[in-house]
Amino acid sequence: MLTKSGYLHYVQCPLNFWLAEYHPETAAPPDPAAQRRMRMGQQVDQAAREQFREGVLIPWRPDPEEMVPLTEQAIAAGVPVLFQATFLAGDLLVKADIVQRSDSGWHLIEVKSSTSVKEEHLADAAFQFYVLRQAGLDVSRASIMHINKQCRYPDLGDLFSIEDVTADVLDRRPTIEEDIAEMRRLVALADEPAVPIGRYCKECAFHARCWEGIDGLTIYHIPRLNAAKEEQLEAAGVLYVDEVPRDFPLTEKQRAFVNFHARQEINIDAGAIRQALAALRFPLYFFDFETIDHAVPVYDGCTPYQQVPFQYSCHILYEDGTLIHRAYLHPDGGDPRPALLEALLKDIQDGGQVIAYHVPFERGVLNKLAGAFPAQAPHLQVIINRLWDQLPIFRKYYRHYGFGPSNSLKNVLPVVVPELSYEALAVQNGSQAQVIWEEMIATADRATKEQLAADLLAYCRLDTLAMVEIHHVLESL
């Protein structure tokens, strides 16, 4: 069967589609962060169904084909709205999120957990629309139902926006027919099709399989390199940045990127770094938030996907070299902001600089806190005014080929302070921290809760300790 999930695999990459059909065991299993996103998607689906009180859910069956007659029975019975309605047209199988009966025909509604309509959503809806018509359903309209980012808890009445995409879906019919023909050809192949790797591989479950043995920066890391130029380099057999010909047409920034990494350059402007550090005033508060985002908001005044802080770490460095650490981790599922804010205003005293790595994130969280808690807004604004960003140092004055394509803290730390590492930690990034915190507040087992809390505190502590040690290295210049 050619399904809508198979079609989306095909749109991403024909090899992805073929491997998903024949060798799904070679795909990387979804990591905890991906599993969390899937759970949020399920929550969004459930919230969308609640907008249609007259809707009926087609009972799930292990074999989706068994849901087809159940759908037909519901339609014959006059049900006005169906969830997970399943349709079969030859070898084409579709399970639709929502179909709604109207005087002019059926309305196909595809539910998405994003805050806008994306290209892949249109391809998804177009494939479904085509199959539904092939299956004999009189579908006349197609829409994408996505999250409305203006919605605020607790009023979830405007959680969704519905955008009509019928015209776009109808325009795509020739493409859909061509794609289906190619999918049928691919699925009949005994051997995997020859498909080159590319920039599109990043989010693919088969990435490790297809990129095995590839080590180093490739042409797909070159910033903003358009598809036409990528194809020219591919045709010439160029994969790594150090293989890009000197006369190949690139923008000035692209050529600088290629040359810098091909030559494995290290450029450190110690004078500019000293000047930047001279602006700092002690004590120095090295600060980092960990936040949770919910597609369907759960705290007062919050919007979808708002970054709500549940934890912070703060290393305080005094001019005499004394270093102390302060931290907060919210222990339960209640709104973490009030207690976190109370602790924060005690830990960050008047005077001195508040240092973060990529200040716009911390500033955004602090601004949201100020908006939600106006009584503390003046104090928060003072903190905001004292923010100082460590990241620009590594964009402008301390450049090292070892950072690779990114100047993130995780890329900079192993080069600048190799003795510090996240590798031994149970939590190694912010996405994992979200998952672990949700596990921590959900478990009733005390020992498990304490261990998860310790893991979170260790991770966030290392984020700010890393900034401290990086600061010492910069000072030593």
C-alpha cells in the first residue's frame, strides 16, 4: 500500500521511501525529544477533535484496511464528522485526520501542530485529497488546521486557525499523479535506488546509514548555498569543502567559510577580546535557563510553544576569584514561574553583569516573565539591561575551524576547554532536559525523582560552569 506517510517519505527523499518500505530496521529509533514531539502532536489531534463535538472516531484496527468498511458504514449512517476516516483506492491508502460533511461535498481537514502552513503540509493534503476522490468520496474542499500562536491559556477557544488550501491542492494534482507513478516504480525495485546525500538528510531517520564514513564538513554545510550550485558540485564529484574549486562561483561569505575550514584556520584577536571583556563589571553572573514549551499551553497567560522556565543555573564570579553556584529546579507540575522568579530575584543581586551564551533567548524568557508578573517587571528589567552575550566573541574575535559549522556552546567548549565535557552526563542538551523534567514531575517514585532531579541539576550547572571556564580562557589571552 502507498500511504500518506509513505508519500511524505518520498517527498523528503526517494531513498527514504524505499528504505522505509524494505529496510525499516535500519532507521534510527526516535529519540526521547522526538517522542515528546509525537506526544504533543497527539495532544493537538485530541484538542482538534474537541472542536467538532458531533465527530465520530473510526475505531482503530492493526490492519488499516479493516478501517475502510467501518468508515463506509459511518458515512452511510449520515455521521457529519469523522476522525481517522480511512479510504482505499487500489494500492493507495489514506487515514484522514478529519472529514466534515457539507452541502457542497466533504471537507478534508488536516491537523498540524505547527503555527503556520508549511510546504510539506500542502503536499500531505494534496495526496490525501487525490486519494479520497479516487476512492469515490465527494470531497470539495481542503484545509490545514494549525495552532494559533495568539491563543492564551486558559481560553483555548481560539487554539486553532483553519486555512483553506483547496486551490493549491487542486493545482498539485498533476504532480501527485507523477509522484505516485514514481513511487510505484521505486517500490518494485529489488535494489535500493541511487540517491545522493544532501542537505535534506538532516532530519532523516536513515541519516547515519546514508552518511556512514563521511567525516568532516561537506558542501551541504556551506551557508545558503542554493540547490543549483549544490547540483553543479555534486556532478563534479565534490563532497567536502576542501574539494571546492577555487574558481567555483560563491558569495563572499560562502568563499570565506570554505577557505577558513579548508585551511583549518584559527583566528584569535586577543586585543578585541580584551576590549570586550573590559566592559564587564563584577560580580559576573553566568546564567542559563532551561525551559519547557507546550503546543497546547497549560499555564495562565501562556501562548502555544512559549518557552516557560522550569530551571536555571547561575555561577557567580567575584572580582577576587571567588566562585559560588546558585540553582533552581521546579519540583512539580504546577506553574514553575512564581517560585522560580522568587529564587531568581534573590540570587541575582544588584550590580554586575549577567552573562549568557546567546542572550536573545534569556532576554526573551525574562521579557515574558516581566509581562506575566508586572509587580516584578522593574526588577527583571534591571537584569535584562545588565545582560552580556558571550557568543559574539566566537563569531567575531575567536574563530576556530574546530568549531565546525556552528559557534554553539556545545561546539566551542571541547575546543576551548577540552577538560570539560557533557559526554558523561545523563542529560546532554536542552531537548533532553525537557523530557527528563516531564518524567521527573510525573513519577511518584521518590528515588527516581531524586535521580532525575540530580541529572537535570548537573546538566544545567555544566552549562554555566562552561561559560565561567571559557571566560577564564578568554581572560588569559
